[in-house]
Amino acid sequence: MMRALLAGLRPSAKPKLPMLSRLLFPVLCALALASSLAQTPSPTIDLSKFPAAAVDEVVVPVPSEIFNVLDKLGSPNWAGEMRPNLGRNTGNRSQVAMLLGTVIADGFIAVEAENSESVKQIGQEVLNLADAINVRKAVIARSKSIIEKADNKNWRAVREELDGALQDVRGAMVELGDDDLAQLVSIGGWVRGTEVLTSVVKKSYSSNAAELLNQPELLNYFSRRLEQIRNPRLKKEELVAQVRKLVREIRPLIGKGAISQGNVEKINKMTHEMVISIASEES
Amino acid sequence: MKPRLLPPIWLALAIACPVAWATVNDALSFAKEAAAPYAKQGYIIREDAWGGDLGVKDQQAVTAHLYKGNEYGFWLATDTRGAVITVHIYDSDGKLAESEFWQKGRFAGAKIVPNKTGAYYAIVTVEKSPQERSNWALVYGYR
């Protein structure tokens, strides 16, 4: 398109087109060029010109995205990362929501360990916990599918079902008007996921692996969501206060640069203690 | 306007009120249609989607946390016949970060191989449209 335009403007080119065509040709070429330029992306944009509400609303990654990277980084001892006990339902809805998040995260670890018995047990536990917060219906099909696919050792499909279970639970809670609780499920999953991730990274530290923890915007987002909890009773709950403090304290440890081994170890200790609190077990 | 997450409740509503929600549903179907061939290339397409409506030349940012080590694809569509839409990916410094993009009428897409883990911005633009506002839907996947 560009070449045709330049060729047409060359002084040596003999005009063979009638007058109207000669006038129209460069105009059409210019229009085509303008249209093509309109679709050429700008090399930079000013993010501050976008509404803060849209820019700050981070799409929370699904756990599979992280495990997909971990797969490429080596073969950690996933069996060693599994918990002997998934925790205890205390009947407190915020605790159950966070516990559900941690149990779903454990599902991913069991998949990595290729332990179908554990995956099946986790699929059942997801159903029990979903029942305790009135969203059982949303995960019945997923739970059955998780168990079935674990039996067939179709690990990729199990991962996708676990991602789907997390989304279905959250969707059902939002539908019930429990947005705050839905957020706690995500946060529970993130806490357990971060505990395992830091445990894996600290055992075989590399800056590439540690970079997976570089998530300041995600932490800012969780922090805002925890501050914005509308239910005053939920906001004051001990476990919610604890997780709010955790997010606040981890934030300075994961800045923009490389995350040191020391900081990885600190985050691991902090998230490990939080998982114990969520599981309502003695440390 | 904030991009909307399109959870299953939207689909349920679409069934209940087919006229009102047909277009949101159509844009989403088209976005999934655009993504489908990439699933065969090993991409895992996320089940959730984002969408809304925009005027001509309006832009919308969808912020996603992407991991170095994965390769991501974003697929965008509109239900408006004759509309031209685009999606481009920028990093947290506002620099263009995609490795490739494509545009074909009501469909558009972009790929990115993040060189660092962090927040990235999918910028959706309605370049032209015969309608005042056009519905759009965005899905993404990774491998």
C-alpha cells in the first residue's frame, strides 16, 4: 500500500490514468494509509487517563496459571508440600470461605503430586465446605468431574475443573449477594498458594522462580477489597483482621525488583502461620 | 465505565430475558469462537470473560496479572456488524508489550509473552461502528 503510493508520486512515472482516477488514487491511498495507521497501536499509553476503577480492578489469576509456570521450572517434591490435614470447619462463614480457598489450592498441589486419592478426597471436601456456605449446588457437577478425571489421571482436566470450581463458588456467592465472602475464598486460595510457592522457591532459589511472587498490584487489590468489606461484623472478625495485616506486611517485601531469598523465607513463614489459623489448627 | 465480569449469572439472565441480553451473549459467543482454535494449540481458555459497551473511539482497560513463563492470548469480539475493534496489551509503565496482534472486523486478538511478572493492561478500543455504542466481550487464555 505504501509502495504503490510512493510509486504513483515518482516524477518519472508516466501518467496513464484519466484525470479523475489520477486525483482519486492518491486520496484513496491516503485514506487506506490513515485507516491502517488508526489500527497501529500506540507504543505507549497514559494509564492515568483511564478511570481508576477499571485500572485498579485486577483480574485475579487462576491457580493453573501459576502451576503452569512452575511445571516449566522443574520438578519440586509436590508430595512433600501436601498437608496431612485440610483443616476444620468451625461454622464461622468467613473461616469456611477462606478454608474453601485453601482446600481448592491443595487440589492443585495434589494434582502436581499426581495423587488421585488426595484429589478425590479434596473434591469431596470442596463439596462439604460449599454446602456449609450454601453454594453446594454450584459445585456438585465440578466435584463429580474432579473425582472422575482424577480416577482417569487426566491431570490437565482436573486442573481446569479446580479452576472452574473456584469460579463457580465465587459466582454463586456473588449471586447470593455475598461478594465479601467470595473475595475471602480467593484470598484463602492465594494465601495457601503463596505458602506453597514460597516453600518450593526457597528450597531451590532462583530469581526466575522468585519472580512469580512479584505481584504488588494484586496485593494492592486484595488490600483494597479487604478494606472495602461492607459487612461491619465480618470486617471486625479476627481472621479477617489477621489476613488484612498479612497482606499489608507482605506488600513491602515484594517490590518492583528481584525478591531476595530472605524475603521469600519471611513470606513463607507468614503465610504458613496464616494457613494454620484458617485451618483452625494448633501450630 | 468499569468492565464487567461475565459470570454464569449473566448467562442465566440471558436465558430469562433473551431480548435484553442477546447482544452481550452474542459478543461473548464471538469472543469464544475467536479463541476456540487456540485451544487446539495448547492454550487453556479461562471460563470467565469481561465485557461492556463502548462508544466509537472510546477505550476500556482490563487489568490482568500475568506471569513470566506463560504465553497469553487475548480474544475480543463485538456483536455489532460492521464495527472494527482492537485489543492491545500494555505493561504497568504504559509501554506496548504484546508480541503480536491481529484485527478482522468484529474480531481482534493479541498475544503476549511477558518478560516480567506483574500487572498488564488489555486496552479495548472501538475504532469504528455503525452504532452509537457497541457491546464487546474479552476472553483470555494461557499456555
